[in-house]
Amino acid sequence: MTAAAPHSQLPVLGTHRRPWPTLLSWVAIAMVSTLILVLIGIKIVRSDEAPGIDPVALASPAVVAALGDVPATAYAAALAAPSPLIAHLHHRGGPLMTATTVSGIKLPLIVFVGTESCMACAAERWPLIVALSRFGTFSNLGAVTSSDLVASPSLQSFTFRGSKYRSNFFILHAFELTGERPDGLGNYPVTATLDGQAAAAIHAEDVVAASGLVAQPGGFKSEQMYPFLDLADRAVLVGTQLPPSVLIGNARADVANALADPTSQASGPILTAANALTVELCAITRGLPARVCKESGGS
């Protein structure tokens, strides 16, 4: 009978409808999976910042560029008429302290230990960054301001937290042990812990200071002073070379731009300190790069 034909097609129509719920289910699963992966990715990206730690605000690219583009005439002027420094590098014998790059190249290791709120750390980062910029390049330098509760308050400076340093001559391991601002109880958040090499270098300096070979303020052995700077175990600095007071009231950009003029309040001490660091660094590289080492008075 001709009426049977439409009924015989019903199963066929049904087979076209059944895959659609399955397809929608797979789409929903895919969307949920993507969302989960995105959330995991966000967690991984943010995993370096513990709860309660302020994220790093990056320094202006123009400021960072100015630190690495100081004219040779400014270095020469600071060399000819150096500013007085309040702490000095002292030399240490023994084997060269080194580290290995990700590509397996062994280079001299520079260790810096400080805190983001530390007045002396804020001051010393300026000449250190200027000096190291003569041997390599920085990226992701953070901008911080030191504590407002000290004699030289609220010094605009930098932080090495999250920064990168690329050089054919040195490896930099910089540790900012605590953050810029305290919590409601006055406690500064822990932002880094020392690795074995840095801890050993500081311990060795404690022993040297306790022996009387290095003049340091009283109580140095019982409570480590910052900043601590070790140039491949060939020269060590505890404290800051330049008087922190020269940075009071100076905006970060203004100090960076004034480095071309060694007669300004802050640039003279910064460039004098940077030249002193460069001399020690050139001793480690045996005079390379030649132009840099000649400009600083190094060999």
C-alpha cells in the first residue's frame, strides 16, 4: 500500500537527529576544558607572587635606556673629579665565583642582596645598574621607593625582582629579600630566599668582618647589613658607596636624565661609584670590553 512508505522513513529521519545532542556535548566539554586551561595558565603566570606581595611596577623604558647610555664625557669628568664615597669595595682572594648560563657557558657571577625598602640598597642600585649596563643589558627592571621612616626617606630607585640581565661577560644573581611596603602589622613580605652560593658568600663576609680585616659598623656579624654585593668573589661591598641623601627629593627620571651632567647633585656620586665598580669588573674580564675599561680608568 502506498500509505506504508512514509512510516518506513521514520527511522531514517531519527538517525539524523541523534548526533546533534552528542555534538553539542562535545562542544560544551571543549569550552569547559579551555576555560580550565586558561585558569591554570593564569595561576601559573601569577604563581611567582605570593598573596599579599605587591606586583612589580616596571621602570620607564626611557629611564632604563638613560642608565645604559651615559656619555663617555660624563664618565671622564667623574673620573677627573671624583665625588667622595662613604663605603668602598675591598678585595678578596681565592677562586673566581662563577655560574653557568642556560646554554652551558660558565661566566663570573655577581651577587646582589638587598631589600626593596632599604635606603642604602636604593642608593647602591643606581651605580650598580649603570656599571653593569656597560657590560650587558637589563630588562623588566622594577621601580620602587625606599622606606619613608628613615633619615634619607623615600628614595626613588629600582628593584631586581623579576628583572633579567643579559651579558657576554657576567651572570647576575640578585635577591630582593623583602618587598617595598609593609602589611598592616608593619611586616615586610618575603619576596626571595638566598641560594647556596649567595648564602655562602655572605657567611664568608661575616667571618672576614669579625676578624677585623674589614672595618664595618658594630653588630655586623650578628645582623647582616644590606646591600651586599659580591663581584665574583674578587671584590665585595657591604653598604652603599654614595650618600643616600643625594637622592632625596629627586624623581627617578630626573636622576637618570642628569647622568649626562656629572656636576648635578646625584650624578657625580653615582658616576664615581659606577666607575669604581667598572674598574673591578674590568679586572675580572681582563680589560674587556676595551672601550668601557679605558673610559673608567680600568686596565
